[in-house]
Amino acid sequence: MFSRIRQSLFVKLLAIFVLTGILLIVLLAMGLRWAAEEESQFHVQLMANVNQYIGYLISDIGNPPQQENIDQVAEKTGLKVFVYSKEAQYKSKNSGNTDVSNYDFHDIKSQPLAIAHYRGSSGAKMVVGHHTYIFIVNHRRLAGNSLLVLIVVSSVISIVIAFSYLLVRRLFRPIKALNQGFANAAAGNLGYEITPTSSDELGRLTHSFNDMTRELNALFSAKTQLLRDISHELRSPLTRIKLASEMLDDQRLKDSINEEVRILNELIEDILLSSRLQSGRIELYFSKFDLGDLLESIVRRNGNVIPGIELSLPQEPIYIDADIKRIRTALQNVIENALKYSMHQTRHVEIKLHGDSKIVCIDIIDYGQGIKVADQSRIFNAFTRLDPSRNHAIPGYGLGLNIAKNIIELHGGTISLESDGEQYTRFTVELPIVNE
């Protein structure tokens, strides 16, 4: 029980916040107490033997007072000195604009002394004979100490908060690793594992993530292997069916069987190619060629397919270094996909080739059904057909774009799409260019 509580992320966070709060309260209390003690000490020092001290000052000033003596006492002690009588009024040179009428003096019991405080200063008043002596002192030292207290307490509080932040950040460090892990898993890298760094809830979540990716990886591997095995096993019976159909007298039936066999053979080839591409077990044969010439040959091959193709090429040829057979397959798949989903439109499929010194771009634009935003993230997955219940008339098994994406990525390129979800769809293929 104690072990589970000690390993709980919630308990750790609660402990950090509680300790931080206690430390802040203690620091504030100590700071306030320090400031109060400084102020109390100042007043104690001010009041200790104050009568005797002021008596000395008055004797130095003289009775009757002398202006010269007043200035000397003020310069020596730093006090502001005021002397009032019916006959005359005196004040020290350092008194400035100080108005003693702002000070509300209160008599000290059993002493001929009155004390007042006003805006960070204190005053003492004593009456001797016909003269009233007032001494004003500013609390510069106390203000300086209070500022020091504020700086020290603020600094310590900042350190405590920073330390608490670092602790919380360290506790949540596995979340960053988990985000990276989920990003890898979403990209298809199911072999990615996260090293657990704690035994709390996040640590257990990390273990669960690793278990999940292992299971998914095993399931996908089993699925791929199953498709590969089935595809291999189907070849032999399909060959026998084709041979048997040649012995039929009915030509229409023979042609129908041969067409179905051809479609199944193409599906098997696509499954095997997709499997090899995903596992990386495919060899590429690189050569330099003009991408414009390749696009022209693909357009000629599909020239009679409705709604037709409009090809736009730059004036200068663009060369790439790639496996021409695989690039042809990838581009053919994307272009055939655009033609299939715009067969009921009158506007041509547009193919635009352009690029700069580093990247060549092929834009393939159709004005068919469009692809909804919710479906765009899975359009390149194997066996993905959008709204299959409405698309039985459109041939295909959802492998073409998956094969195209894998081929293009094997060449260091990218394929992306943009669609308004209704009619307009643009696939953009980017490949590294070869500079002459």
C-alpha cells in the first residue's frame, strides 16, 4: 500500500505543491518578522535615554538658541532641528520644506517628551522654558533594511519556485517521450520503444505503450505475411484457370475468365509490391532521366481515358536520379486515381511539372469527387477506399496511393494532398532534383 502511494504521480505532485506552499509561507513570515524586528529595534534605539540625549542636544543649541549652534547640531547628527518661541523661530539648513505641522505629537507618560510619526520619519518634541525644540529623523536605514529584506525574500522565493518547476518538469518528462512515441507509431514506426524512467503512472503508461506497439507490430507483420502467403498461393491456381480457359469453345466466356484472371494477377502483384516496399526489401536501380519525357509517356498511355489529361511542362528539361520503373509506377498510380474519380467530369485532369534548383514538383489536379478532411489522413493507407458503399463502379482495391507513397519516400521525396472536400483535389509529388 505504501509503495503504491509512494509511486503515485498525484502524490508526488501534491507533495511538491504542499512543500512549496509551506516554504513560501515560512519565508514570507520570516521576512515580515525580520522587517518588524528592524522597525521595533529602531524605535527602541530612538526611545532609549531619549530624554537625556535630547537634553544634550538642547544644551548644545543653547537657551536662548543660536542659529549657528542649530546648524552644527543638524550637520553632526543628521537631524532636522526646529526651535519655536513667541519671539523667534529657528530651523536648520537641512530642514528643507519639512512642515512640522504634519506631525501629530503624543506625550510620553511621565516624561517631558512627545513623539510623532509621519511618512517614513519620526519626530521628538520637548519644551524647555519658553522654547519648543523639535527634532526630525528620516528612517533611511530602516528603509534600506526593508528593501534588503524584500530583495532577499524575493530571491529565495524565486529559487523555491524555480526548484519546484524543475521537479515538476522532471516528473512530466516522460510525457514528451510518449508524444514522440505516439508520433512514431502514427507514422507507421511500430518498432519504436520508449525507455521507462519512473515507476509511477507515467512509467506504467510507458510500459503499456511499448506493449501496445509490440502487439500492433506483431499483428501487422502477421497480416502482411498472410497476404504475402495467400498471394503466392493464388498464383498457381490462377495459372491453371487461365490454361483451362484456353480449352473453352465459348470465346466470350474465355475472354471474361482471362480478364478476371488478369485483374487478380494485378492485385497479387500490387499486394506483393506493397509488402516489399513497406518492409524495405526492394532494390532500386537509379539512373538520370528527364521527368518531362516520363510524364509525356504516361499521358500517351492514358490519352483515351475520360476526361483526358492536360500536361504542362517547363521549357527546360528537369532531370532526376531515380529508379525510372518505380517512379513510373508511382506517378501512374496517382494519375490513374485522378482519372478514376473524375470520369464523370468534363474538365481535364491537370498535370503541372515545375521546380527549382533542389526540388522538382509534380502537381496532379482533378475536379472529381474531392476528399473530405477527415479522410485525408488515411488516404495513403493500404486497402483504403473512401465511401466504398458508393464506389463499387470505380475499380481498384485501395493499394495504388499506398504504393506510390512508399516508392516516393524511398527516393527521399514526399507526396501530399489538398482538397476542398467537394470537387477540387491536388496531389503534389516532390522529388530531389539533379543539377547538370
